[in-house]
Amino acid sequence: ERMRDAARTLVGDFVQRERGERYSAVGETWIYELRMTDVALAIVRHQEHVRTIAARLVDTARVAAVPDVVTVRDDELGGALVRDAERRAVVSEHVAALVSRLDGEHDVATLVRESGRTRGEVVEGLAMLVAADLAEIRA
């Protein structure tokens, strides 16, 4: 918990340290320190990976979700959580609504047209699902 106001962190949550702030461990605690440069490098690598996948999502590409994928709306995430037993990704609610249509039969152009959303939003969301191994591209 933060000593200034006794604000507690939930189990599994992360804390970004504040300069000059003091913290106290409540119960069993593990501390992992992530340097911002390491985090930034991981984000840049992920963004490049997603861009590479998005480039493959041409209008005729077909996308199939892996078995047992579910979507969960979550206001705190600002979108929807798409997950299976091992993997997860956050996408817009509009893209999450397409998951049931990711059967490998509908092409990207059809998904975009039927969603009523911009091509960029749909392709970026699909690329996020593919990057998380929650979907695959079928030529």
C-alpha cells in the first residue's frame, strides 16, 4: 500500500513508483522492477509485429479465430477482452463483435463492410488477435 493515503494495490496489479513516495508490503509480496527503456522496446517490437500482420490482411484474406475464444466487455479496458485459456488481447468492442464471424470463410472486405467501421480499425483489431495467437490468417 502507498503510505501517503493507504491506497492498496489489488493482487496481480502493478504499481508505478512515484518519486519520494513510500510503500509498505501487505501480506506476501513479490517485487519486479521494469525499466521504462525495456518496456518501451517491448512495445515497439509488438507494434512492428502488429504492423507486419496488418500488411498481410488484404481484402481477400480470411481470418479464423482459434477454438474456445470468448469476448468479455470491460469498461476499465476501454474495449473488450478477447481470450482463450492461455492468451488474451484487448480490442475495440466493434472488433470483438466480429469474433463470431471469424470462421475462415468471411474475407476482410466483407468483415469491414458488415461492421460499418473503418477498414483501419477492423484490420488493426484483427492484427492484434493474430499477434496474440487468438486468430490466424487463411489465404
